Amino acid sequence: MMKALVVVLCMVFSVGLVFAQGVSETKTSIPKIGIAVPSPDHGWTGGIGWWADKAVKELQEKYPGKYEFKVLHADGYAKQISDVEDLMVWGMDYLVILPHESAPLTPVVKEAHDAGVKCIVVDRGLTDTSFGYVNLAGNNSEMGKVSGAFVRDYMKAHKLTKYVAMGGMPVVIDGERMKAFFDEMQKDPSLINLAGGRNYDFADWSTQKGLELMENYIQKYPEIHAVFCQDDDVMTGVLQAIKESGRKDIQLVFGGAGSKAAYEMIMNNDPLVKATATYHPSMVYDAIMYCLDVAEGRKSDAFNTASSPTSVVIPSVLVDKNNVKDYYDPDSVF
């Protein structure tokens, strides 16, 4: 009986050692980095996915076998919530996410944080700011300011006076951009917004809506000298409307974000597109690299235990013929 008890105790002890080793292996396993981004619904979000994949490919080559990555693309907020839940089941240690919409994604990101996941939120922040994550985004006010200063100075230099403006959508970042744009434009009282004051229409950051709005402006206003449309996707529609109308009075179209198409127009001395202001989808690349810097110990992970988000701002830069080759990537989808 005593021998049998000793055998049983040895077996239990052996199983305990195996279990302990398993736990140890789990704790020291390869760090997992989950990336949740929107599916491409226009050029900019297409660029987000492309730059996320680019970052992962580069890091897998630089750190072979050291990290695991999983990139998930969602066509709406419900799918993205499910994606984050799947990444938690997968066992991610880090989350890089560009929320489809801030409000519905906030609870699941908070859940991931509370489970120990270090979170980096790209572009639009969350609606709950009571916990620690990194919010890495472009500078919307600076984008509007850079754009307005260029359009104002170009119009003044070329003796142009009449312009129209388009916004994106009625959201906070759009308001920041447009306020800064008009602040710059109104420094020169000779410049006339044909819609009056600080009025503008929303183009929904859509090529088709940009085309429709520009067709309306062309019919409504017999003379337009410049168009500010805030977005290079919208600019594509605006340029199409101008081309189809045959109008020659329009001498400047300024979009924004920094698309490959805009860069190529600038390099090729397009008669209407002279510059753009960056708000580039490569910010998701920056977010993933920030994540790696934390994992490698080059950046602090103190943001994770903070009581509010840590803001990291990517500057908006004017890109024109003088520096466009520094920003142009011929392989980029945007």
C-alpha cells in the first residue's frame, strides 16, 4: 500500500513538473502582434492595408521567428469587433488597430487592454480616455494650415481670387482641418470663397462625390480659380469633372493625404496639381514600428499603465516639386 502511494505521488509530482514547464513555455513564447484595419473602401484605406502588410514583411525578414504577426481586415465595425476578439483568442500581446468607428470599437479594445494587451490606436482615437493606450495619428490642424497657406500664397502669386472648398465628413478631424484652412485663407482679404464665409460642402472623402460636387460648382459658378478638396481621392473626381467640362479658368486643385497619384502629377508638372499635404496611410506602418520598439525595449511600455492615452502626432508636410521624390514610393497602392 505504501509503495503504491509513493508511486502515485511520484506520478503527480511528474505531471506537476510537466504542467509547470508548459506554463513557463507559454509565458516565454514568441510575442504575438495583432493588427486590425479596415478593408479597402477607397484609396486611403487601401493604403492602410498595404502599409500594414509592408511593415509585417519587413519585420519578419529582420526578426525571423522572433515575433508572430496576424493582420485582419474588416469591412465594418461589427467584423472588426469580431477580429479583435479572435486576436485575443489567438493570444496577442500587442494590438495595433485603426478603428472602423471609434464608439463601437472602444469596449473591445478596452477589454483587450484589461486582459494585458498593449494597444496602439491609429488615426481616430477611442471614446473612452480613462485607460492607457497610444493614440498615433496625423496632425489634422497642421494639414489644414499647410494646405491653406499653399493655396493662399499660390493664388496671390498668380493673381487668382475665387475659390471653392470641400470638406470630408461632419466629424471632429474634418472640422479641425477646415478651420485651420480658412484661418490661413482669410489672412488675405482679396480671396473670395464663392460659397461665402467659411461655407463648404462635404465630399465624404469619395471620388464620386467629389465629381458630383465639382459638376455642381461648374454649373453654378461661371468663374472658379482654385479648388480645395482636402483629399486626393476626392481630387480625382474633381479633376475628372474639370476635364469633362472643358473649363480653363480653374488653375489650381489641392487635395490632401499624399497619394501616389498626386505625387506623380506633381513630378510630371500637372497644370492643376502643384502640391499636396500629407496625412498618409503609412502612419499604420509607424504604429507597427512603434510597437516593435516597445517590444525591443527601445520605447517605454509605461503608456499601458497610464490613466489616459499617450498621444503621438505625425506631422503634416507640404509636398511639392522640391521634395516629392523623397515621399514617392512607386510600389505603394496609394
